[in-house]
Amino acid sequence: MSTTVLLLITGLGLGALYFLIAAGLSLIWGLMRVLNLAHGAFFTVAAYLGWSASLALSGTSPWVQWGVSVVVAVIAGGVFATLTEVVLIRPLYARPVGQVLVTVGVALAAVALIEGGYGGDPKQLTLPAWLTGTTAILGANIPNTRWVAIFAAALVLALLLFFLQRTRYGLIVRAGVENRSMVEALGIDVQRAFTLVFAIGGMAAGLSGVLAAAYYGTIDPVRGTSMLIFAFIVIVIGGLGSVAGSALAAVIVGVLQQFLNFYAAAGVGDFAVVLLLAVVLLVRPGGLTGATST
Amino acid sequence: MSERDVLLALRNVDVFIGESHILQGVSFDVRNGGITGLLGRNGVGKTTTLRGILGLAPRTGSVTLAGEELTRLSVHEVVQRGVGYVPEDRDVFAGLTVAENLRLAERKGSELRYDLIYELFPELKQRAAQKAGTLSGGQQQMVSLSRALLNADNRILLVDEPTKGLAPLVVRNVTEALRRAAEVATILLVEQNLSVAHALVRDVIVLDQGRVTFTGDVDELMNDPALARRHLGLAAAVGH
Ligand SMILES: Nc1ncnc2c1ncn2[C@@H]1O[C@H](COP(=O)(O)OP(=O)(O)OP(=O)(O)O)[C@@H](O)[C@H]1O
Ligand SMILES: [Mg+2]
């Protein structure tokens, strides 16, 4: 029982990290039809800059250090993503292959620069004692990092749904996911919504990066890449363009992965997720939700 | 027509889509006020002309609105100059509610226009919370027309086959709505239903295979069966 609970909450925590990456990816694809392979770089660069900020504050309270690293990571993710959109993606508007290549370039360059600047060894983020501890529930000692990831993802999900359902830009994004040129034909500058979606997606990915540092205990230059692969699987299963679909798929993928990696053998969970992707594509090509950005 | 009467002018507009030369040097004027008809057989380039005006289709040549060149502007900038669009397939946002579809089109001054559209289409008020994708074709057309009407800055509405596939009663409703819309904006209307076109339109432009083959008064065209048949095909004989 306690093992089941532990695996479930750990899986949910992993799903939370996936969701934070997937939400932005899914909206970017839905709105702009850009496969943003640079999204993992937002995750990684944000985590490292958060780590640097925390290091610069060493000696202060670990809560302050951690809090600042989270804020810095979120801002860094947002700024990096905005720059990527404005400087690299926008000029290649209407050249999809060029856009994909540019995002690959950003991804490779970011990893290389991080390795050059910080070295390839894993870095440890200073965490408050509470975060390294556990909370017992139903006999299982759950690492508190899991709770934090789950709480953060739930909060981001709620904020994103509020944004999409209740704001004018959210309305533009939902309409743009359906039919971008008709939004323009109503006199709306969709380009601005692109930039906004990139910024929001980058912030969420940055948050995922810094939370993953706590979840896994360390930061390294390549985790962003593997997280990105699972986030892609999540958005396809969830239905491209749908934030709610991404949330559901992230939970399924994270939990499935944890259980199978534990009960079958390490690696089986990862493989099963890919299998699940294939099954969903065969049975429901539009993903679990079709493609509406709700 | 004198230069001051001209609202929209096309000069030597070409549109290529892939290898196909779809519009071949199209030139015409749309007079300020009233409804101008853009007619022609299936596949001659009527929709492409409207899309070219907006910049939704890549075009060369000159398109001016009240003397201002539009071809260098992006689509949303063209629309912001006062060009409304009611596309052939309506293009309502299916996953959005009726109210949300309308809200997207709102601009300063839309409050008064809500009175107009709810007067023309009272159904839309009752169906405000309904997803536009679940509406009938006629109701979707009402949403699409309303979006163009809500923008009080629109000086010209490009309306593409608004009665296509609609039941006779709805055709009458839409026809009446267009007549009222023409009181607040100039309309360039693509219409295959020639009795509707004849009832609404004053000036006519006829396209054939990407070229303008006739411009003039609607009665001149419609009251001469041989001329109508030559320009509009068999439908002209049936529709009249
Ligand atoms: N995206 C496209 N790709 C290739 N050819 C196209 C495209 N759009 C239009 N065409 C071609 O351009 C020509 C003109 O099409 P257009 O839709 O403008 O005609 P239309 O007069 O509106 O016809 P209809 O009465 O059927 O609506 C047609 O031969 C059509 O096949
Ligand atoms: Mg057409």
C-alpha cells in the first residue's frame, strides 16, 4: 500500500514537471504550428541561472536562496523564450522547416554553452531543510519535492485556464488555435499572441527546470532534452493545442512510467509510454481531447 | 465614375498559387456606398479576389482603399483600415461560443452595432452561450455576418456567397440583413444566387478564368439573356 502511494505521488510529481513543459509546447504548436525543439533549452538554462542566483546568495537563509532561484528561473525561461521567438522564429514566419532547424540550433547551442560555462558535472541546488524532507501519508514517506511540483503544476494549470477562458488574449489564442488566418481577418495582430504564448511557455518550462532540480536532487546539462521528449509524447497524447489535455496526459504518462519502472524493470516504463503514444495515435489520432485549447 | 466615388480600386492584380496563375491582371473599381456584385462561374477566382484584397492570398499589383495602398500591409492591418470579411465557408470559431465569436470582433463603438445585429438576427441573442460549431449553416452565417458588422470602422465588407446552401427562409433573412448592412458600409458581394444578386446589387463585375470580362450595371447584364449566359453560364438562364 505505502509503495503504491509513494509511486503514485512520485508519478504525479513527474507528471507535474512534464506538464509544465508540455503546456507551453502544446499552445505554441496549436497556435503557430511550430515544433519548438528549443523548449528543453528554456528548462535547462533557467535551472542553471536559478542555481547561479542561489549560489550568489549563499549565506542567506536557504528559503531565500531557493525562493530567489525559482523566481530567477521563471523570469529567465520567459526572457529566453521571448527572445527566441522575436529574434529567431519570427523572421522565419511561413518557413516551417527553417523554424524547426533554428529551434534545434538553439537547443544544441544552449547545451553546449551550459557545458562550457558550468561544466558537465551535476550541480546541487541549495534547498530548505523542509524540501529535502518527507511527509508521511497513508504510511508512505513522500518526498516534499513531489508535493511542491504537484502544487506548482496545479497552480499553473489554473492560471492558464483562467488566461484562456477569461482574458481577451486567451480568447485570441483559443480562436487562433482553430483558425489563425480568420483571427487576422478580424483585424487582430496574432503575432503578439505568439510572443505572449512563447513567454508564458518559457516561464512554465523555467519553473519545471528549477523544480526538477529539487525533484531529482541535481541539475545537469542534458536533462532538458530527455524531459522534452516525454513532453512531446504528452502533448500528442493529450491533443495538440489543449492545455487540459496536456495536464491529463502528463498525469497518465508520469504515473505509468513510475509504476512500470518499479514493478517491471527500469526502462520498461519509458518504453510503455512510447507504446501508449502509438496506441493513442492509432485509436484517436487527434489525441485524448481532439484539438481545442481548453 | 469619378475618382472621388471610388472606395476600393484594384489595378493589375495577379495571384499565383503554386504554379497556377489564378488572377491575371484583375482591375476594377468599387463605388462608395451600396452593393457591388462580383459574379462569375465556379472556380473563376472570385474567392481568390477577396482573399487577395485582404492579403490572405499573396498578390502583386495595386489595391487601394480610398486612395491608400493596401498591398504592403499585413492582413490585420488591411482589416484595421476598414475592410470586413465574411468568408465563403463562414469560418466561425467552432469551439468558441456565439458570444465569444462576436466578442473577438468587437471594437470601439460596437455597442450600437449589437443593437443592429440582434435586431437582424434575434436568434443569436438566445444562442449566445452555444458553441458556434453546433449551429446550423444559416446560424453560422449570421455569426459570420455579425462579426463583420460589429466593427463600426468597417468601410467595406467583402461577403463571399452568403446564401450558399441555405434554406429559402434563411436566404431571405440574410438578403434583408445585407440590405441593412449596405446602409452602414459598402459591400462587395460574391453571389451565385442570381435572383439574390439582382435584388441587391447595383454595379456588377464579372470574372472569367482570372480576368474581368464585364463591368457595368446589373440590369444591363441581367436583362440581356444572351449577355448573361455568355458571362455567367447556364445558371444565368436558370436563375433568371
Ligand atoms: N489554395 C489553392 N491551391 C490551388 N489552387 C487553388 C487554391 N485556391 C483556389 N485555387 C484555384 O483557383 C481557381 C479560383 O478559385 P476561387 O476559389 O477563387 O474561385 P471561385 O470563383 O471563388 O469559385 P467558387 O464559385 O467555386 O467559389 C480555381 O481553379 C481553384 O481551383
Ligand atoms: Mg468561391
